[in-house]
Amino acid sequence: MKVTVDERKFAFIMCTNNRQYCLEALHYIKSLAVPDGYTVETCIIEDAKSRNARSMAEGYNRGMHQSDARYKIYLHQDVMIVEKNFLQHLLDVFADRKIGMIGMIGSPRMPENSVMWYGE
């Protein structure tokens, strides 16, 4: 079975159990600059780790299979993407065909030593 992939689509896949966080994250997603010729979709898996998904991993896996997007962005519900050109930055990174996946971690505040995992 051949799977078709939309080479010009971004999918934001989010597991959520908090409607307010989800709505705020969606607000930021909708504020992103979308590169010309590209589209954006959201796949929201509600109540991960309860009635709709046995775990967050299952929820993210379900979202992955629901989308034909070439670029899949997996978010925790409390991640707010504030960089308006985030999608173009992703395209710039993935222009190098040796790169197949990227990730990021964060912290509410950067500690004085600038090493994120020593922060709160």
C-alpha cells in the first residue's frame, strides 16, 4: 500500500487534556507566517491517557497516521510557538536532505548559566 504525502503541508499534532492550553497553543499556530504554497493543519487528540487514547504515545501515533503532511510537528499542549517564521525556519533546516528530524526542549526561564536543564 503506497502512502501519499503532501510535500507542502505542515501538521501540528497535539495531545491535550486542557482546553484552555489547547486554545492558546492553537492561537499561536494560527498566527504563524505560512510560506507561499504551503498549508497547515492541526490534529488534536483530546484526553490522551484516558478514554480516547491509552497513552500520549498512542495519541501522537494516531495523529501521525491521520495526516498526510510531509512535516509533522508534535507539540505538548502547553507549548506556545512565538517565532512567527517558525515554519520557514523548518524548511531551511530540512533543505539539508541529511536531516530527517529535529527536536527542541525548553524551560520557562533561562538560568544564569544558560544551560536549560539546570533551570526550573
